[in-house]
Amino acid sequence: MKKIMTILAIIVLIAAGGYFSWQYYKDAQEQLWEEKSELAAKTLKPIKESFKSTLMQGMQKGVVEAVNYCNLEASGITENLPQGVEVGRTSHKVRNPQNKPDPLLEGPLNYYLELAKDEQQGRPQITQLPDDSWLYVEPIYAQPMCLACHGKNINPAVKATIDAKYPKDEATGFEDGDFRGMFWMKFKEDFGESQI
Ligand code: HEC
């Protein structure tokens, strides 16, 4: 009897040990994801701001002129990215075919589309890729000013300018608040280590 009790006690201890170390691993993992997500959001913020202000400056010159300003290159953002960081935008309905999602981006894109079916807006997501680098995504929702070029009633002169440059344009017909696409950011495992 005593022997059985001892064996049982050992089994319980091993199981509890396993549970607690799994719990510890999970907490550490969640903390790492949170840190990486914060780092990504912090890095992306000024990029989004400078993109938006470039677009607004373009809009002040007129919508036709601004057609050249709704891309990341216009504000020089893509040339000045920190080492080991890549940034882009993608969508289920692209204007520029170069922004089409690669297979990796289709997962989060479909996730936000599913939420949008229930009229829900999603939060940023982060995941670690097989090569240990990180992929961070943030959904983009249409605002009233976007509709001048992505809405249902686009001014004919604007439409003509867009069509001339983007004959395969799919990015029209959006309404205020619609899911428009997402920003994505890929970064190396060691990016920002000194900042964390
Ligand atoms: C003046 C016209 C104009 C306005 C206003 C505008 N866009 Fe665009 N948008 C474009 C053009 C042109 C492109 C293609 C850019 C390129 O060549 O990469 C584009 C591309 C995009 C893309 C990349 C995916 C794709 O379709 O190729 C997203 C996402 C996007 N716009 C979102 C927005 C949002 C959100 C707003 C409002 C904050 C907005 N746009 C306002 C003209 C505009």
C-alpha cells in the first residue's frame, strides 16, 4: 500500500511539474509576442503618420494630383526603413497589382474579411515565421477622405487618371468604415533588441 502511494505521489508530482513548466513556457511566449507586437506598432506609427501627411499634402493640390501620393514610396518611407525591416500594404482588392498579397498575407487578410462580414473591426496581429523573423499586420479601414479615390462615386477626371495609371484597378466601391486592406511589417528576430 505504501509503495502504491509513493508511486502515485511521484506521478502527481511529474504531472504537476509538466503543467507548471508548460504554463511558464506559455507565459514567457505570450510576453515575447506582446513585446514584439509593441515594438512593431512603435516602428510602424511614424511610417503611417508620414504616409498620411504626404497624402494630405497631395490632396491640397487637388485629387487628380494626389493620385500620385497614395503609395509608400511617395514620402520616401521605403528608402529610410531601419535595417532588417520591410513594410508594405496589401488588400483583397488592389489598385496596384504589385500590392497583391503573397500567400503569407492571405491568412490575416481573410481573418479581417471574416470579421468585416459581422461588421467588426480587427486588432493588429503578430506571428513568428519559420525563419524566426516576425510578421506584424494592422488592418486599414476606409475613412471619408479615402472615398474620393476608392469610393462609389469617383469624379470622372480622377477616375480617368487612375484608370490610365492602373488599368487593372479593383480598389473602388468602398464605403466609410469598410475594411480596405492592411499594413504589414516583417522584421528580423534581432531587430530592436537594444530598445526592448
Ligand atoms: C488621391 C487618390 C487617393 C486617395 C485619396 C486615397 N488613395 Fe489609396 N490608393 C490610391 C492609389 C493611386 C493607389 C495605388 C498606389 C500604388 O501604386 O502603390 C492606392 C493604394 C492604396 C492601398 C494599397 C493597396 C492597393 O490597392 O494597391 C491601400 C491599402 C489604400 N490605397 C488605402 C487608402 C486609404 C485607407 C485612404 C484614405 C486614408 C486612401 N487610400 C486614399 C489613391 C488614393
